[in-house]
Amino acid sequence: MSDGLLPAFEISVVRRHIAYRRRGTFLSIAAIALAVAISLISISMQDGFQEMLFDIIVEDLPHVTVTPREEEEYIYLYHSLMDRIWAIPGVVAVSPGLGAPATFSYKDNVENVDLTGVNPHDMDEIYNIGKYVYQGSLASIQDGRKVVLGEKTAKMLNVKLGQTVYVSFPDARSTSLVVSGIFSLPTGWPENLAFVSLSTARDFVGEGDVVSSVDIKLEDVYLADGVAAILRGYGYKAESWQALYPEILKTLAIEEFQNNLVMLLILIIAAFGIGSVMYMLVNEKTSEIGMFMAMGASGRNIMNIFLLESGILGLLGGLAGAVLGLAVAFYLKSLEIKMEAPGGQEITLPVMINADSFLSIVLLAAALSVLAGLYPAWKASRLDPAIAING
């Protein structure tokens, strides 16, 4: 035998080792499979969580919010501001709003509410709030003195669709509003929101044709910082979603780091289990290794045998773990497990099946297994044939 020994030799030896050491083979594959399955389930939930948060950013939140200049309570020339905003490439929706604190009362029930005046269509383009209105409609506030209430506020006031609430606040003009809609609260939203038309809100605060904010949605969410910088150049306060909701980015970063670290540690532990098996195999097969070397096998041939066996065990374990992880991920997704979000809303456990993640983990498991088998393979290749044959 020589250094040019056909790979068939290494493959035949590895096949015999795997076939005759069934218990060790099974335990090695099972260890990797379990580690891969746990990692993939964790990644599926992490990817689902990230997708859920990103969907909230893309679909249900403004990408840039403009507020009044320093020392000003309102945006007075907002029409010209909106013209400038629409002139920026990538802008797909703009929604002016006028917010004010208010006290709502119905019979003996009183609640403090964040009253917000909006153009229903424009606001729906930004927040998709219309899909949460389960009684009446958001568009109804455009006609006369009407209000759409959050469901918790409606319950606290004990008011129903079509009934009239009295609205007041110091320095504001008291008014009466007919409840024309009730909506469920999206995840993370304040519980005491109420929407009226811009004209109704202006009459209430008595400040003329003003707004307190302008929300913007972009075709590409990652243009938000640049758009905000342009608007700050006009003297307004403009914040991108990254600045307005830093907890989202922080949560994503922490979750990803923690999950990746745990996944890597689990895989390393499992891979070194294979390394231990390879080490014991070298000790068991010392005579056999010596015999191969005496027949002409080189140190490289011997090293290839144990590296190949480590890689095959890691690959088989990775594939088995991928199948197990996929089955569990699909099962968890089918259960639609309900959980409570920090804001008190109920959400479904997010699970996302990502083919790239599955492939990456399987290949990583095989690579770590080869690395873990490197020392035992090197030790086997350095044995003295004469000493090895005698055990």
C-alpha cells in the first residue's frame, strides 16, 4: 500500500467499523441528532419571532415619524411639509395626526383617553388598523362627530356601538361623540386609544389647522434613517423606526446571540462525544492500525479513516436531527400555541421553517464532528507499526 491508496480502502474500513460497533455508532448518531434537533427547533422559533417583529415593523408601524420643531407644540405648516415628504423617493404613505388627552364619560363611568385625530384612509395605510375594527368601521369617523374606541376603553365605559359619550378636558372644547366603531388592540399598543377625524380633533383642541405628528411609510424600511435625516434638515424632529423602537432591534440582537451561542455549545458538546468515541476506537483498534501500516498504509491513510468516520457519523446524526427537528417544528406550528405578549395581548407561538438554517446546521454538525475527531485521527496516524501490532 502507498500514499496513493484508493479511497475504497478507507471507506471499506469505516463501513466495517460502523457496522460492527453498532452501539457506539447509534449513541454517536443519537447525540448529534438530538443536538441538531434542539438547535433547529430553537432556530425555527427564533426565526418565527424575528419574522413576527419584522412584520409588525413593515405592516403595522410607521417607518419615520415627524413631530414639531423645538419649543413648538404643533406642526403648523404641515401641508408644505407633506409636499416635501411626498417628494422623497420611496415614500408610499403619509398620515398626519393630532393627538390630545381627553376624558370620556358615559353615565357614571369615566376614563382618561388618548384622543387621536386622523384621516382614516391615510392612517390605515400606515397602521392597518382597519383589520382590527370588529364593530363598525374606521372610515365612519369621517362623517360628523364620531369616535372609534379601543375595546378595553369601551368595556370600561360600558358603552356600545351607536351610543354617545361626553368628551372633555381642561382648556379644550367639550363635545359629544357617537361610538361608530370598536377595535381590538394590536400587540404593544396602548389600551386607552380612541380615533376621531382630524376636523373633530381640531375643534376639540381649538388650535386651528394643525397636527402633532406625521407618520411615514417607506417602500424599503432600511431607508428610514436617511429619510429622517432629510426631514431633520428642515428643522423638524424626525425619528426612524430604529430610533423609535430600539427595543425591537435590541430584542432581535439578544435573541439571536443567545440562541446561536446555545446552539453552538450544544453542537460542540455532541461533536466532542464523537471525538471521545473516536479516541476509544483508536485504543481498541491499535493492533488493526499496526497491521494496516505494516501492509503499506501511510499515516495519512490512517488519519483519513478516522476523520472520514467522524464526518460520516456527524452527517448521519445531522440528517437524523434535521428530520426530527423538522417534525417537531411542524408539530409546534400546527398546535398554534397561544402565549401572552408583554403588553397583555395574546399571540400565537411563532415558528418559521427555514431550509437554509436546516442545511447550515447539518453541515456544521458534520464539520464539528470532523474537528472533534482530528486529535484521535492524528494519534492513530502517529502509531509505530511494530508497537501497534503487539497492542
